[in-house]
Amino acid sequence: MLKITKFGGSSMADAGQYRKVRDIVTADPGRRIVVVSAAGKRDKNDHKITDLLYLCHAHIQYGVDCSPIFDQITSRYLEIRDDLGLTLDLESDFAALKKRLDAKSVSQDELVSRGEYFSARLMAAFLGFDFVDAADWIKFNMDGTVDQDASYSALRGLVHGTGVVIPGFYGVMPDGRIRTFSRGGSDITGALAAAALDADVYENWTDVSGILMADPRIVENPQAIPEVTYDELRELSYSGAQVLHEGTIFPVREKGIPVNIRNTNDPEAPGTMIRESFQTDTDPQRFITGITGKKDFSIVSMSKRGMSNQVGVLRSMLSVFERHGISIDYTPNGIDNVSVVVPTEAVAPCLYTILAEIQQEVKPDSLAVHDQIAVVAAVGRKMAFRPGISGKIFAALGQSGINIRMINQGPDELNIILGVDNKDFAEAIRVLYNSFVK
Ligand code: ASP
């Protein structure tokens, strides 16, 4: 049994968290490959090391001394080291880095990658595992994608049965320069390691006991989702829930490796299991997997008499958006009308040009824009072919006086998407949660 364990920033925030990580890793002999993030926040008012590193780089760019911030970073790591009783010499590494920083000879990517680098060095020393640098195996192509074959075989050549710790978030370009993933990218490093080594499971340890059924800022104490498919997760994250970096799923899904989201602060909790599909239904009463959503959409709707009998009207409307590089989220339609739902922020800069072009090219009978729309998505693989779910959703919202502005459901029935006014967003999520979960 081989488990890849990835620990996020909050699990690496101080020496106490390092001890929790050690207890988790040593509790299971399958946990031999550990991927770590940079130290995260210790409390609400604290700073993530990665943020401080970006800040350092910005200072240098503008010719401002970054020493106070750099010292803050250094002392976070030295504090962890001393508290754990380790003797690793980090001082000379930090001094060499500072020298290069002052000489402006460190790229932004290389600088911010040092957060995970130092985390991994410390964790390797603490666990008595080998340190395997991500720069020695995660190989980027020139276009910024990962060369999976080259990376996988490089990692296989570096791991020989003993425990290893790998820094997340970065790899190396063909010319040897360090390159990072986008923010939150240590999740991808873990997924790549799992795929490279054909792991049995990819455990992603964070500070919540799994993916929650709804946003805890909206619903008080929402339940965790025990089981979710990759497809459902895609729907949940597309519509608003932030769980894993979006580049995480592809490498593990390709190899059929399940992902288990776990909580470092509650290691007994089973967390959330993410798989292609589930053979047995452990909770037949639960029809909805999760409820999520996003605010601030605009609906551009047009009607044109006789449109249903004309060919190409929809295409000409959509091609206006395409020309402006606007990605469309939903296109609910009637017989002689169609609406295009897009994030307001994306469409706002060119809205009037778009409207003028639709007017000119599509010649609609009416054209209108509705703002302040929120999208609410009820996601669940078990909704498919089960009558009554949408009825229950509409009844619950109706009884709470929430007006539904748009309805969208694909034939795979994986989700039901509703448009409501921004002002009703939080209440709509609470109403759905209460009627399906409580
Ligand atoms: N440390 C990086 C960040 O804060 C990457 C990660 O933690 O996944 O974005």
C-alpha cells in the first residue's frame, strides 16, 4: 500500500503542526511520500510565508529594502527548527538567498518557491526522511505545461523504498529555471507524485474534515461530504466551492487514484473520498452531494420573433461574445428568446459594444441586461433519474419567498442550476441545505 500524503500550509504553520504531521505519517507505514506546502497562517491575523515572499520580491522590484520582511520569513523557519530540536543549518542558505535577492538575481518564481523548499527540508529532517527536490523531477515544457512522462520517470529514479519529503508548488523549466504553479499549486505536486508512483491513494491533508456540503460562512456547521465523484467535484468547484487546485484531478483521475481530503487537526475523521464512481451507496437517503454557487452574474437576454424557425440566430449571438473573448456560463432559452449568462466582471468592460454588435448583427426584437444575479447549484450524482428532487427544490425556495430567475439542468442530471437575485443568494443556499440535509 502506498499513500501520498500532502500537507497544506496550515498543517505546516508551526512546530506543533509539524508534530501532528509526524504522528499522522508514522501512524501508517503506507505514508512514505510526503509533499508539503510553505508555512501558512498560525491564526487569522498571521501571514502566509508565500505571501511574504511575493511581497519581498515586489519590494526589490521597486528598490525598497525588504530586510524586515525577509527577517520575518527567516525567523518563522528558525523558530520551527529550534522548537523541534533540529540542528539543520538554515542560516547559511538564508544568507546566500538574501545576497542574491539584494543583487536582483533571483526570479520571482524561484524566490516564492523557497517557502515550500525550506518547509520540506525541515520536515525531512524531522521525520528522518530523504529530501527530494521538486526541481529534480517536475519538468515543465516551454509552454508551462508539465512533461508528465519525463517527470514521472525522474521521480521513480529518485525514490527507493525509504520515506521522502518533497516540496510542493514548483518544478524546473527546460533551461533549468525554477517555475511555480499558480497559487495553491502544491496540490498538483502531490497529484503528480501519486500518478508517477502509482499510489493507492492521494491523501490531501488540510484544516477541514473534508469537503463541506455548503459554504460554512453561509450555513452554520455544514456536514462534510463523505463521498464525491470527480465529475461532481468539478461541478462543485466550477460553481464556487474552492477545494483543490483545479489542476489536481487530471493526473490522479487518469490513473484511477482516489483522493482523500483529511484534517490534520482531526486525524480520526474519515474526511472526503473522491473517486471516479462508487460501487455501494453508503448513504441512500442523501440525494444531494453539495450546494454551492457564486454571485455577480449578468444575464443578456434577447428575443426575436420566429427565431425558432431560423437557422444561425443563436450562433450569431454567441459569436459576438466569442469575438470579445467572453466565456459563457449558461444559455437558457425559450422558443423565440435566448439568454446568455456571464460573470458581470468579465463582461462589464465591453458590455455596450457587445450589445451594439448584437443589435446590428442579430437584429433582435428586444434586448435587455439583468445584473445582480447569483447562480446556485445543487450537485448530486444521485439526482439522476430520481423524480421529485427539482420539485422539492422549487417548493422549498417558493415557500421561502425566493424568486427563481433562471433554471438550468443538463441531461446528465448531475446538477440543478438556479439563478436568483444576489440579495437572495445566501438564503437560497440555506433553504436548500435545510430542506435536503437537516
Ligand atoms: N504556498 C503556495 C501558496 O500559498 C502553494 C500551496 O500552498 O499550495 O499558494
